[in-house]
Amino acid sequence: MPAVKIYSTASCPFCVRAKQLLHSRGVLEMEDLRVDLNPALRAQMLEITGRRTVPQIFIGDTHVGGCDDLVALDQRGGLMPLLQLAA
């Protein structure tokens, strides 16, 4: 399974929802980059994604986007194949 990285904050309900969905799809470990604790991570997230909102989710080298993007990917049947790709 490829590495999963999520830029998040502690109080964001969309971050919680995204993490729950990933967990339900078998992602037991993910790199949680808390932008509320480290402003440099928010700047890094903005530079990489061009987006200011959290969560921002990466599966391997693929930028999935935010929570709505993750849910849509899952509903289209694209999440599990992406999670099953070799790292």
C-alpha cells in the first residue's frame, strides 16, 4: 500500500471524516501533518497543492485533494485501486 499523507488540523470535521474513510478502507497508518501546530507545514501545503484548506490528501505521489474529492473518488470506485498500487 502506498504511503498516505494528510495535511490537517485538530478541529476540522472534514479532516476527521477523511481519516475515518481512509481507515475504513484499510489505511491503518498515515502521515498526519498538522498545519495548526506548524505554520511552515501550511506554507508547504499551499506551495505543493495551491490550496489553503484542509484536509489535503496524498496517496503515494497522487494528490487526491480534500475530503469531498476523497469521497467522490471512493464513490467512483477509484480509491481502492489507488490504495492497492505498489508504493
